Amino acid sequence: PLPPRKGVPEAVTRSGFRIGGPLRITNARPQTLDAGGVPLERFSSELSWDGGRVEFKEAELHLSGGGKLSGSLAWQRQSPGDALGLIDANLALAGVDPSRLLRGLPRASLAGRISAEGGRERQEAALELVDKRLSLEAKLLRRGSRLELSGLRLASGNAEIRGSGLVALDTSRSFEFALNALRFDPHAFWAASP
């Protein structure tokens, strides 16, 4: 029988069901997200599925434009009926061009690390990204309808912005930031800035 559309069947998670081995996926038509596509050319990993936990070890995601993410991804079922569960990711980036993910983003060739974990009520992430002109470090924490930004450091040459902030994810969309700029020229960060 086919599993229900909303996730892992209860009988499978209780039965000690296990599956593992190499997984390879190829996308014949990668496109940007805003074009309704997926900017992924191919994905490979060692899959380990043990009832309520799925792990992608030695994962490699080859993105449009030659970018690559590599590392580990895991999903853990938290409770019956919770399709989101707990997610854990630790990825290294190489040559990732944001404009190949969303057309409105600036062109770059990003390298660095992203780590993220969380479930339905709380998610957190740490970013360390660099390209030939910019570097970005930040920590993000989402709890309920609040997004907290801490440890922000955005630098280009000797120009730098440091700070923290809060964004409401509810209908108010209110925000509050505390930023310190040193030798700041907005054009150093984004050529199209006013």
C-alpha cells in the first residue's frame, strides 16, 4: 500500500523500518524560485531512513550557476501528525550565486558555512558567508512570530556594519534594529543602492 500523502505512516515508524544507501536526483529544468522552479541541478547523498528519522550524509547539492552546498541534513519526527518535525543542517557553500536562486538578488559568488536547526515553534541559524567583495556573519532565531538577529557583521574592505535586531513576523511587520556603521558607503554593499 502507498503511504498517506501527509508523511510517514505510523506503522512504519513503529515497525523499526530501515532503509539506506546512495541517493541521486537530477533536475532537468532548474529555474529560480521566483520563476516557480527549483534552482537545483543535482543532489547526491548517502540516505539513512530509520523510522522517524531521515539523514542525508555526505550530501552535495549542485545549484544553478555552478554553486555547491555540501554537508549533512537530518529530519526527525517529533510527534505523530507533525509533518515539520525537527530539522538539522550543517552545510558548506562554494560558488553560490544568489541571483541564480532569486532573480532580484545581487550577483555574487558566496562561500562559507550555514548551520540551522529547529522545529515548528523555534528555528535558529548561523551564517558565515564571504565573496570577493563582502563578508557576512549573523545568527538568526525565530520563536513564534518573532525573528531575532544577533551578531550581525557585514563588511566590505574596511567598511563595516555591526548590530542586532528584531522583526515581527505577524501582520504588523514591525521591526527594530540597532546598527553601528564604520566607514560605510552603501554602494560598497550593493551597487544598485540609492
